[in-house]
Amino acid sequence: MMKSIVEEKLVSFKTLEQKVFAYVCELGRMITQIILENYDDELAKERDKKAYRDKGKRETSIKTVYGEVEYSRRVYRTESEDGEAAYIYLLDQAMQMEKIGLISTNLAEKIALTVTEAPYRVSADVISDTCGQTISHGGVWNLIQQLGERISEEEEYAVQQMEADQTEGKRAVGILFEEMDGVWLRMQDSRHKKAPKQEMKVFTMYEGWDADSPKRSSLVNKKMLAGMEKSGSFHQKREALIEKIYDADEIGQRILNGDGGSWIKETYDPETIYQLDRFHIYKEIKKKIRDGVAQDQIREMLEQKKVDEMLEYIQIYADSIESDDAKDKGSEKARELYRYLYNNKEGLLPYQERGIELPEAGEGIIYKNMGVQESQNCTTITLRMKHRRMRWSENGANNMAKALYRKENRELIDTIERYTDGLIFTMQMEEIIQTLSAAKAPKKDGKGNPYVEAITHHMPLLDAMRTASRKAFERAFC
């Protein structure tokens, strides 16, 4: 490849860049292969030979940002705890590849960050065009499924800790604000046929608003949770998330804001203050009441905290517009609004207007009107998972939701590293490279590069004819 670059007299910079990139990726794959196989040799020497019997080498590969690295590693016969024969790869165990598959941390991070912004096919094209690794949309999909399943396992483990009174939360807080809402998604069945819509549950908690923020709209210590679980399971995970951070007994007051859905009111703490989300109240008023003057009257009475008068007004309005015309639904819709507001009567007034003594805000925190969940839904879930004629399977939607909320919590990279970062060697890089030399490298004048000069096997760049471009490349990297 370097020869073709030198011999071509007229090439665009784009072509030059592509060819240099391909060559460097090829060199990176070769070096990685050498390091992995050498590390496997070291593990073979240090193993307990009575416990692990060498049964020969097997070929495999690992996907990296500079392409797929093919290498061989030994398989060993051993015994499981119940005395059954088992076959393992010590190299795979050392690299923790059994957790999420043969894929490097860097590549996994790039795939996850890309696919949380763009569809699977687009993400596959972006990764294939910008990395040395070619990947299909199916490969991208597989990674997200495995990652989502691992995150779900972490959530379930947190629930088990909570139920065993082994939670990690130590933080005390005056008020913990909680908001919940649902996002309705188009679904598909196992045959990719259209299925009924399902609601994804989304939860946000925070301690207040940043007093030093220019617009005072930044949430303090915001954390999110999302998933397709049933309400009982979702609330368990929500409570486990809270107790993973906070000491539940040291939370002064919990305030929950929601749209009135029955599943939202299933709180763990009976002393939680519930309020009906203002956005949804006004949305329902506009949707159910067709007369503009009546809309204004209802909103005004609500703002003046005249709840009983407002409900009575809606009843009178519904009676006044009742019609014998079966097609006229005005009265029916007005009564639907009445039932919606009446069933959530205890939550119609905001928490600040109920005469409740609230803990003082901490330093740098202010308290404001709640109602951030719609915005959080949009930025975290909706922009990626709705519109564009997307349809989801239940598991596929759940796994994507796990990646999306971890990204919003700024925990996605740490999560990926826990399941892919196995390339942690017991030897220093210099020691690995030096083992490649069958004999000591001959001494040469000048500083040189100890890593490159220790390698005595064939290296295309170093062993080839020294053209001007190769000398420049060697000066830059060697």
C-alpha cells in the first residue's frame, strides 16, 4: 500500500488520507495480534498445569477501532465446581471477554454513543466509514442488546441490595423532587409486523435548581431511569436507584409530579407529596373544552386556587352544552375533564401553595415549580425512539432505553468499561514487546525506539525499501 502511495503522482488529499489510514490500521492490527498471542503464552507458562490442561490453540478475532484483529489462543480443559469437564480460554477470562463479547472498549463506546443518536443502519455506516472496522447494523444491534441486558441485571441487583437492607446511599437531602411520565412507542411483533403501542416509563429525580445557573434552569444532581417494565418492577428499580444514592431516612420531603396515571401514584413512601403536572392540566383543559372563554375561566379559577368552584363550573358547563346530536361530543369531553381533575383533586395545587412547612434549600440550590419531565422525555427518549416511522420490539425498546438513560446520567462510558475493558495486562507494554525478540536487538547509533527495535520479525514498513515517504513516516512514528 505504501508503494502505491509513493508511485501515484497525482492523488487527492482525500485518497492519500484514506490510504495512510488503512495502512496505519493494518499496522495496528498486526501489533495487537502479536501482543495478544504473547500474553496468551505468558498465561500458559504461569497457569496451574494440574488444573488447566492445554488442548491446543483456536483461532478467533476481536473487533477494534482499527479493524478486526485475528489471533489464536489456547483452550484448556478443567473441571467445574460440580466435577463436570469444562473448557475455557484463560486469555478471554483475563480480558473479561465473556461479559459482552469480543469487542474492544474503544469500539464499543463509539458504537454506543453513535447509536444513541442515530438509527442502527446509519450508526453502522458511520462506524464503518470512520473506523478501520466494518460493522453491520446487526452487529450494532447485538451490542446494544447485550449492553441493555447487563444494565438491567445491575438494576435487579440494586433491588436485591435494597430488599436486603444493604443499600449504599449515604447522602441526606432536604427535598427530593421526583417526576414520572410515559412515552408511547410504536411496536412490532417477532415477525416485524405492526403491534399495539406500548408505554415506556421514564423517571427523573433531582434536588432542586442551580441558583448560579444564568437561567436557573439547570437541575442539581439529576438522575434518570427508563424502561419497559411493569409498574411494580419499575417502581422497585426506581426506589433502588434512590437508595443507592440517598439515605431514605434522611430525605426531608419527597415530592412527586406526574400526569395522573394510576401507575405513577404507586409510591414507596406514603408521605410523598403528589401533585398533578401543570402542563398536562392545561393540555387537558384545551383538549376537552372547545369554548375559549370557558377555557380561560377554568384556568383562572385554578390559578386562584378555587378548586371546588372550578369543578362545579365544569359540571355546569357540561350540562349547558349537552345536545341530542349523537355526533356532538362536547358535553362528554367536558365530563371527562371533570373526572380527570376530580380524581386528582389532592394534587391540583402545587406543593408550594399547600401550607406545608418545607426544609430549607441547600447552598446553591433554589426551589421552583416542577414540570421538567416532558423536556427530559424529549431529549433522552423521544428524539431517538419516536417518529421516523420507527417500530420496536419490547426487549429492543427496553435495551435502548437503558443505554439512553445511562448516557443522560453520564454513566454510559463507565458502564461500557465495566463490561469490555479487559485489556489489562499484568506485564508492561515494554516487557511484552521485548519478548518478541529471539535475541537481543543489535545496538545501533542514535536514540532509536526501544519498542520498534526489539521486534525482529518482518515489519512491512521497516523492512521495505527506504523511500522518501517511508523515511518521513519512520521519523514521525519511530
